[in-house]
Amino acid sequence: MTNIFKNIYRIFFNPFFLISPIKSFKKLIYNLEKDLEYNKKLLVNLGFDNKKIKLQLKDYNLDYYNYHISWHYHLFLGLSQKLSKIKILEIGTHGGEFTSFLSKIFSDSHIVTIDLPENDERFNTNNISGNTLSLEKFLKKRKINLNRENIKFLEIDSVNLLDHFSKNSFDLIWVDGDHLNPQVTIDIKNSMMLLNKDGIMLCDDVIKNDLLKSDFLSFVSSDSFKNLELLEKSRTLSSEYLIKRMTRNNSLTKKFISISKLI
């Protein structure tokens, strides 16, 4: 009951409620348990051990149920239960926090992570905008995160991926760069070329309907979903979608993480 009262207080004593009471009420009555069960079932269907994932998250001081955490952490821990000695490509290094996490859970694997050169004007927009760190401190922190033996960092535009890697180079590709067209379409197409026969491609921040997109989510769109859906209809890819966070904001905009395999 305590959590119910907390949710009521958080919603009704929030200025947002006065502006949009209908949306606030939808958040209040939203069934988070349904989302949680959906994700648990999907992880099991993918062959992962949920109990082990909980323990693995705890080892990194992460809570399985925390509404702040993105479930790509759960997903990659599940993958680490089944995969070893693989080649991983991360498109979108950002501050390197997740790259560092990958290097620990796939300690016997080789990770290539790419991001725009720091002198590219888009670099500041994508990585520094809204960040409390200065560029100098951001780069210093990123360097520390990437200072691990099994990480190789490259400053390249992902448009040019095929100029740097041969086809079928990677077992696992994490697409977390620009989520808008034309870039996300190019990243998905290039990733498919770079995947090996049994490889897995995952895309972050997938939304299925732009009409439900909140105003503050200007950096995402349904572009990636439309691409993945088209590729599935053409029997090029098969995809599953994991809900990104366990939050009542899902009543307004639900973000997903896609898991795709070549057919």
C-alpha cells in the first residue's frame, strides 16, 4: 500500500498533473506488472536465466526492478550466459560506460566501439548537449572507461563502416547511434552486412508509433521500427522487442530494444 500512496502523491502533487490530468491519470492506473511479465517471458523465450540475470546485475550494484535502469543491461547479461569469445561492434560509444560494462561481462571477447570524431560538429550535439560535464571532462572520463584490453575505440562516422570492416565481421552488433533517418537506416543496413551468419543485431530506443511520442523525445522516432518491420516482412530479418524500462511513462510512450537475427 505504501508504494500506491507514493505513486498517488508523485502524480497528483506534480505540476504536470494540472497541465495534463488525463495523461497523469493514465500513468497512475498503468499496469507495470504486465510490462514486467512481458519482459521476463521474452528473456526466458530467448533462452536466458532470469534468476542468474538478477544475480549478475547485483554484482554490478544494479537492481533488476529499478525503473531507472534500461533493460539492455538485462539483455546483454542474458547474451553473456550463452555467448563467449565473440566479436562485438557498438555503434555509439557516448561516454563509454556501457562499453566498459560490455568488456567486463564479455571479458574473453573483442569489442570495437565507434563514435564520431570529436571535431565533428555532430559530436557535441549527440554527446555533450544536456551533459553536465565539459567537453574536456567528458573526453577524460570516456578515456578511462575505454581503457581496457579488449576494447578498441575508433573515431569514425558509422556511414563509412563498410570502408573499415569486411562483411560478416561481427557476432553481436549494438546500434545506439543516431535514432533518426537517414542515419539509423544506414546503420541497420551496414550492420546486417557486417553480421556473421548466426549474428545478432540489437537496436536501442525503438518506438513503434510517432503519434505517442512525448515532446521531450525529439531524439527518437519510429524510423528504426519501420525499417525492422519492413525487413521482417521481406523475410530478411526476424525481430523481437524488449520493453526498455519499467516506468509508468510507458503509458505515454513505450520504448523498446530490438533483438534481430538474419533469416
